Amino acid sequence: MTLPNYQIGLLTLIIPLLISCGGGGGGSAREIPAVTPSFNVSAAAGVNGSISPSMVSVVQGQTATFTVTPETGYSVLSVSGCNGTLSENTFTTGTILAACSVTVQFGKYMSTVFETAAYEFPYPSDTLDNLCIENPTSVGAATSILLAVDLNLDTFNDLVVSYFCSPKISGQYLDTPTPDAIIAFKNNGDQTFSLANSEVFGSETIQLGGATRKGVLADFNGDKYLDILYALNREDGRGQSCENCGASNEAPQKIILSNGDGTYAITELGFSEWTHAVDAVHMPSGNYDAVISGFRNNTVTGFRYIDGSMQEVSDYSNPGGPVNRFGASTLRFFPELTPAAGSMLAVSDSGDCGIQVNLSSFSKTSGAWSFVDKTDFNCRTIPNAYEGYTNEVGDLPLITIDGQDYTGGGFGNEESCTLELTPGDAPVAVVQFSAQPIAGNYVEGVVYKQADLPVQNRLNVFDVSNTALKLKTGVVVNEKIDALYRIDACRDINNDGYDDVVLLQNAGGGGEATNTRAEPIIYLNDKDNHLVKLDLAGIPLVDKSEDYLVHGFLADMNGDGIEDLVYFRASRGYISSDTLDPRQENFIRVYWGVKNLKL
């Protein structure tokens, strides 16, 4: 039906009225809200990682977040786009005003932790050339131990290095002091170091008369400066005289004490020993005793600073008889749980079975140490079941740890340290154990050849919270057992409040020291009662040779609160050839850390 013209006109007038009145109801006009635009924010990742989500729509004026996930062994090199910032693994854009994109690149994690260019310490050629190179009985200088210590309380770590001369002929009996030198490198505060023996010791040439591979720092004389106690011996490659076996390895024991003004002097302790362990024992007074563990005589001698001098004290006399005694190489006193009480707990080799395989624990009550407990690793001897390197068949020493049988010539506990798996909890003992595992365990009637069995190092962790010794299994994750190493540090190395472990690994040297890499072995605390080996792919490396040992360790050398990577060439080993150049420098090289380590 077609409407007349007058009706069409009337509708034209009515419809606007209806709209304005809300369809016939009363009230004011309704406002249509403005639509806020949204923009797409895209994200893309390079190889070796991912970012998610790949796309998100963001309302104008808001921000967006993305999760950045590197693959194992890699870290974030850069994230760009949308004016954002990265915090841990979360990238947050700036205020979005237009469409934009985020791009992330990944690289080897360790390559982002340390600078690629290294600082090399000045080489003390005058001292070492005179001491070792021009010595007709020496093949050259060996760098044995480096200690980072603030000598002058300027908040920067200096470096004290112990050198000794390797004898030209290995195995030759010598009854003379080991030629050695202590060198102090002063931190200049600008990422450089200078030779400072005259400034620190008052003389360019400082000698202890022995070699050392272990040392401890503590304020023994109470003047607020750290002092240095070394485990001194003459293990420089010389042979033994069996008329008095072991005597040629005994060295006069000494301590380096601060004068209270940034200078230091050597103090004689008045006895000789073949020392393999030293420790600082915290006393209720707040001071520290210096404790020296003798390897040859299985004795422990303690010294205390009294009336201006270090004096021997009787506190550390043998508490457990010929077997359950202080001594050997693993002796370690635990940090006090109650500061006012001082150290109240210690662990040491037990000495039974003729080998250093079991541990003993000791407690201190009423000022005296006493034996408490001992591990039981089923130490036994199997007659005529072990063929040594000389092809002679003898007794097979055998123990069992965590279901695995071990043997070996001279095997046992090597070094130890203490740490807290969780802050505030009772410390645990971490013990380096070296032996030869028997695949499939011992089989009666089989003669095992020393040359056919691999050498294995492992870390045994013991709970000693009740002074009893209890092996804790499953603490060390992804453990590296096929390397030669010694314990360098048990401390928090990444400033997360949890203790970690650093091992000083051998590289080069030939013979048994055949590891191909010289970087330290690092176990970080995962904050869940585990020590997890860090993937060190991409870490800066140094050249090594077949004739030298190279080690790497961590220390904050520039005072920025971040660990630096320090490499040093340790020794030429015991080389009898006169054709090799003995003037190969024993370098010390530092790669500055740029961020804290993490799993």
C-alpha cells in the first residue's frame, strides 16, 4: 500500500521526536561513549629461547607483559621495542600509544657474565727468576695458592700469592727447605694491581721455607686485620728417605700476622710438621685460634694470641685415641651456632683401616674436645686382590658408600668445608672424597688392576646437627666426578643469601691431571637443599699446555660486589727435561664479572 504524501510527511516529523524521547518516555538525550582504540603488540625471539605471547592486543594507554625464556645454558642478550624494560624473565612494555613489536636475542649465558677482555697481573720476574729460574736444582716457579684479602682495610681485595720452586729431578731425596716466595699485589682501586712486597712486608723477598696448597684467613691477633695461616710442607716433588719416612716433607710452621697498620710480618710457631690442614677456630672471646693438623704425626697443634704473641695451647690434644682422632687433611671446625659459644663441633678423618675413608665427629663441652661419632663405610681389606701400577699384587682396600664399592691406592678424604644449605640452619660438612669405583661392585676372586679403574672425585655431604654423622644423599645435582680438583670455597658467591661451592679444577699437566678445561666447577644453591652444577658453556677460557697446570677460581677483585673469574698457571709439574724453556711465566689473569651468577 502506498501512503499518501501527507502521511509520509507526518511520519517524518514524528520519528525524530520518538528518538529524542527514548521511544516515548521522558528524560534527557543519551550520550554514545567514545571507543578507545587498541593496538597490536607483537613479539619475536631469536634462536636459543622464546618469548610469549607472540601477539597481544593492548588498549591505548596500557602496558603489556611478556615472558622471556632462554634455553638451558643461554641468557638474554638484549630485548628491544615498545620502550619496555626487562626484570628477571619478565619484559614489560612502556605505555602503548601505537602498534609496536618486541624483539629478544639470546646468547651463551656465561658469555654475558664476565668481560671478554682480561687484566693480567704484573709478573714478579726479579723475585721468581732469582729464586727459581737461576736455581740449578729447579725447573721453574710454581704458583701454589692465591688468597684474596683486604690487607689495608681500604675495602678493596688485594692478592697474596704463594710460589715455590719445582725441583728439576722428580723423586730425588732432598733434606733442604723448599725454595719459595710470598708476593703481595696491592689493589690500586682502578682495576689494576701493583707489586707491594716492600710496602706490605718491608722486603722484596719473603719466604716461608715450604710449599702450600691450603690457607685460611682470620683475625688471629684481634687488630681487625685478617692474618694468614698456611698448611706448610715440602711436597715439591722430592722423594722420601725411608730411614725416616716423611721427615723430608716436614716444614717449619709459621703464620703471617698483621702489625695493625696494613703491614705484615712472619711469626715462627716453633715446630715442624708435614701439614695438610689448617683452620681458624672461633672462641667465645670473639678471637680465633690457629689450628694446624699434622699429616705425618697425626697431631693437631693449636695456637692462641696471648700477651702479644702466638702461644701454643693444649685445647686440641688428641681427643679420640689412635683411630678416632683429630688429624690428617680434612679437619674442619664448624662455625658456631650460638656466637657466644664459639666453635663447638669438628669433623676429621678417622684413620682406621689404614686409610682415610671414615670421618669422626667431635664436640666441645666444658672447654674440652671429645669423640662423638664415626661413619661406617664398611672398610675392609681383601687379600691378594689388587694389582698396583708397579704390577705387584697386594691387598685390596675396599669401602662402600651409598651402595657403591670403592678402592684405590692412597684414596680417601682429601678436603672439607662447612656451609648452610638454608640460612640459619645447622651447617653441613662437605667432604671431597677421591677413590676408584668398581663397576658392578666387588666380585670375590677377581684381581682388580689399579691402571684399569678410573679415578673419581665426589662430594660427600654430612648432616652433623646432632653431632652424629649422617650421609645426606641427593644434595649434589649433576655432579662432575671425572675431574681432578680441590675445594676452593664454600660461601655465597652470587649474593642471594645461600651458600654455594666452588671447586678448583686442574687442567693440563699430563699424567693424571688430564682435564681439558681449567674453569672452576661451580655448584649453586637452588634454595631447596640442593647444590646444582652450573653450566659453564661460554665462560672465558685461557690457553693451557701439556706441561703446565691451569686453575680458575672466583673472587671479587675490584670491589663491586660481583665475583670475578681468576685464572693462574700453577706449575710446570715435575719435568726432568733440560730442553724445555723454564722461563714460561706463571700468569695471573682476571676477567671482571658484570653480573651475579644464577642457575
